[in-house]
Amino acid sequence: MRANVERVNVDAAVSDSHGQFIVGLKRDQFHVFDNGAEQPILDFAPIDAPARVLLIVETSPAVYMLSDEHQAAALRLLDGLSPTDYVALGIYSDSFRPVLGFTQDKGAAARALAQLQFGLGFAQLNLFGSLSSAIDDVLATPMPDASAGGKTAIVLLSTGLSDVQTEQARGHVSSQLQVSGIAVYTIALGGNLRSPGTKTAGGQAAAQAFQQADTDLRAIAESSGGLAFFPKTGKDLAGAYTEVAQTLRHLYSLAIAPPVHDGKVHALRVDVGDTGRDLRILSRPAYLAPN
């Protein structure tokens, strides 16, 4: 991949040991490290700056029976976002398809979500190709609000299964995320189906497929600075959406300039000082420097 990166966006959610988000932090309390060396912070946006969130829903036959359950839970995400946040909706099975562009009208997003059509019969699942297209789509869309900084996230509602599984596809998505700075929050569909019985050959094959799916969903979230959720029940699903919404509402947006143009992956670390508390900081772990 080629990218001209003169600004590295670093979103960070800061919470204490009890899981309570820390609000009111100032720019001079943050420290951003590139490969262990502290870098000047070029830009800073507090948590009340608007964010944009793309919700991607898998609409394959594999999740047809779960559609009502996860559509209802997804409303928790919309309810939990800030009124100033922008939300968009897309779907995928064999490819990514935009459904609704970025809007602050959460009611329009809820109506679009309720009208989604889920496939029946057989359909090819292309998780990595679809996610790659979605990332490109987001990057090609200007921020609706100039004050939003770099606060951009994708919430991926997916089984994690994919008929197109190659290391090249996985590596391409990982590189895209390192360049883009988009955090991906993965929410696994399937509940108890993700732990099927293994007494038959079919059960063993399903177990292996879901095991790979879990690995892929975790890797996507971790490489982007997001979170992965594996809910078992409708209540767990709603709780996952609530946690994602709360995290998105408490993101600080930071930016640094890449100190060198070596075309290599650089480790990122965000610290916060002068709080007197043990903190947990969620942020992107790395970025790909320009060559």
C-alpha cells in the first residue's frame, strides 16, 4: 500500500480501574510515543467533539434468523451516541454496500436499520474484501464537521465467517487500518452457535470455522485500537452496544507528525499524567509511516 501520511490521528479512551471514563483531561496531560520516543501533539480535540461511526451489518443467510435480535440491540448503539455524532449504515455479504450516508439524524439511521433485507439460500461471504471497501469508502468521505478531528470508527456486526480467507487479504486490511487510524469494534453474531457440538464431522468443521472467525474478529479489533465482543444472548448483545457507544462518546482525539519516513510500522503508546489514578488507555497500537 502507498499512503502520504503527514498526520497520524490517535484516538484515545481513558478509564480508571473501575471502568469509569475520565472526562475533562487537557491537552498537556497527554503524551504520545512513537517507537518509545515522545512526539509533539499537533492537534487535540476533547471528548465532546463529534465523531463519525459507520455501522456495518452482515446480511448473509447465516444471520437471517438473528436479524430481529441484533437489529433491536443495535438501537442501543444509536441511543448511546452523542446527538452531535454522525452515523452511517452499510451492509455486506459478498461485498460492501452503503445504505445510509453520515448523518446526525439517529432516527433516520434506526429506520434504515429496520428496513434491512437479509439474504436467503446461499451467498458467498467476503469479510476482508467488504471491510477493505468500507475503509476506502470512509476515507473518501470528508468529515462532516471540521471540529471532529480524527474521531472515526467502524462498528462491525458479523459472524466473522468468510468464504474468502487468505493471508494476503488479512494483511491488506491490517495495513489499511494502520494507515487510516480507523478503530474497528467487532461484535460477533451467532451466540451459542459459536460453540457447536463436535460429535459429528459437521460439528467439528463448524467449530473450526468459528474458531478462525473469533481469531479474525479479535485481530481486526486489536490491530485498529478497537474492541472485540462475543455476546451469547440478546442481553449480552445489547450490553456490547452500550459499551461501544460509551467508549465512542469518551474518545479524545490527538494527532502527531511521523518523525521519520521509513515505510515501516511504528509502535504507538499514549500516556496520561497527573491524575493520581491507575488508568486504562485504549488507542491504536501502531501506524504505517510513509516511505
